[in-house]
Amino acid sequence: MIEMREFLKSRGFTGHPFNTFDADREKNLSKFVVLPPYFESVFGMPDDPQPFLVLGMRGLGKTTLKRMLKERIEERYNSKILPIDYSFFPFTTKKELNEVTLLDHMLELVRHFVTAICSLIDANATLRTKLSTAQKQSLFHMCEIFLKEEEKHLYYPKLMSFFEKMLGTYPKKKGRDFYLSPTTDTLEVIDKSDFTLNKIQDVLQTFGYVSSYIFIDKLDETSRTMKEPEQAGILVGPLISCLEIVQRDFFSFKFFVPAESIPNLKKCGFRNDKIQNQVITWSDEKLHEVLRKRIMAFNKDGKLLGKLGPLCDDTIREKVDEFVVKKSLNSPRNLLRFCNAMFSEHIEIGKTMDELISKRTVAVALKKYEYSLKIDQFCAYE
């Protein structure tokens, strides 16, 4: 058996190019990511933000796309666009999916915004001085409704001046009934959400932001949707079908939804003619580019020329890259899994460091990789 670290080093790699299949765990993703041609359409115009729906099967790059959109914001619009990552849905542990409401989503979203605003002030105390008395009162109303007690103890000292602390200026209860809250009646959810979002927008614009991008992702990773990704449409349905919320000015809702959930989205009233949308697909040509950029990013001396071929013996050298892409079934995640299986099998059966990857190694790796795909299907329908 060969040690993986030594094998990679001997082939000129600075790390394992196929070690991670999860975009959230990828380091230096921007160095080797292959952006889709519709990336700019999804990103849109910061000063005229629009909602967008990205549809894709698992492993096709929804979270990767989200990460690159967030990186664009960090690099170019750090003080102009406020990103909100809405990828956790705690109410699904207490409710059936068909019981989830617009109120559930809006309470979580507003909580994200309130904590984000408090964090901004915590990091830059001068922002507090930009707020008017009315804006501070609005912020404290929302803090009282949405923050936990420990969060209030953390943020309140940063939100108030010395004299405001002395005089007990905030928080006051008068006017709080206009805001969204857990007790909001179903018929008032849209109006109170609109009122509350207006107050949030007012504060953020005072801080200099021109828009806020809300990323809704991981809808098929809850305990209730993990085995049935099509159920993600029921989970997100109340939010994505509420055009009064998702088509608002200033806020840009970016939905990353499993393609299997399209029928349930339609059942919930989703209008695809009202929200721009794109289905993620991968051609063999694009997957070859994924493979090439991965290898080049991790191959410091560049001798591999972005190909697996130089790592293999003469019997498969010319065809291995094409073979791997074909067996990836139009999925970049599958591509990484197959390549990972090849490397793992090689170090397991290899005897010397100079030994090249053989046809037998690829064949055994293929069986293990395809078996893992069958396990995925079995777990999905268990």
C-alpha cells in the first residue's frame, strides 16, 4: 500500500484534487470552479435586484453557484450588497411540510436580518451614529421580537449610547404591533412582512447598502426532505409563490431548488413566468473543463497538463479522461467521486511509488463508484 500524501507529492500535487464533494467544504474553490454561462444572469444588477430560481438535481452545483455569487459580493460589493444565507429551516423539526407557512419563513428571514444588522453595528460602532431616533426605535422593536435573551445582552450595549443607557431610552413597546411577530394573524402576514422589511431596508440604505441578496439553499437537506428531494417544493412553496414578498425592491431572492421539486412548486402556486429561472445542466465538454481546472489547480509543476492520462499506463493513457467523463453521468460530483475512487484504489493495490494507474485499477474503482451510486439510490427510497 502507498501512502496517499506521498503519492500525491510524487506526482506534483499540492493536495488531493478530488478529496471533497461538498462545495461548502472546498478550499480555494474560485481557483478551479467552472462557472455556468448564466452566472451573470443569476447575479443580476445590484441596483435593480430581481428574484431568480436555479433548479438542479443533487450534485450538479447549486451550492457551488451560491458560493461563487457570495464571493462576488465579498470581492466587489462588500459594502453595497448585504448577503443573507437562509439555508436552515428549524421549524421543519416541529411541523409537517404541508403545515409550513409563509409566516414560518418570514420569521426566520427577519431574524437573520436583525442579527446581521446588529453584527454590522458590533463590528463598526460608527454605523450606530448614522441611525435616526425612529430607526433606532424600529431596530429595538425587531430586536425585542426576534433576538434571544443572550443575543440582547450581547448587542444592546453596542446599540445604545451612554446617555441612552442611562435614561433607559430603549426599548419601548409603543408601535410594536405593526411589526411581524410569531403571533401575527395569517391574514396579516404579508402586510406586516412588508412593513417590517421596509424598516429593515431603511436601516440598510442608511448604512450605504443598495440591495440585499437572500440565498435560499439546502432545501433538500432537512430531516423531512433528505430522502425525498421533491418535497423541497412543498417546503419553499409558501415563500416562492408569494410574489408580494419575492418581487419587492431592494431584496433579491435567489432560490436553489432540487429539480425534482418542480411539480410540488406548481402545486404551491409558483409562477415560472414571474421569476427568472434556469435549470443546471452539464455537457461532456464542461466536465472536461472541470477535470482540467481541478488538476491544474493542484498540480504545481503543470506537467500533467490538466489531464489524468499522464498518471496512467500506456493501455489507458489516451482514453481515461474521456472514459471518466462519460461515466460521470453529466454530474460534476460524480466526476469527483469516480476520480477519488481511482486514486484510492491505486494507493491500496499499488506496490511502488513509480507505478502508474492501470486499467485494472480503473475497472475496480469503477465498480466501487457505481456501487456507491446504487447505495445512494437505495438510501433515497428506503
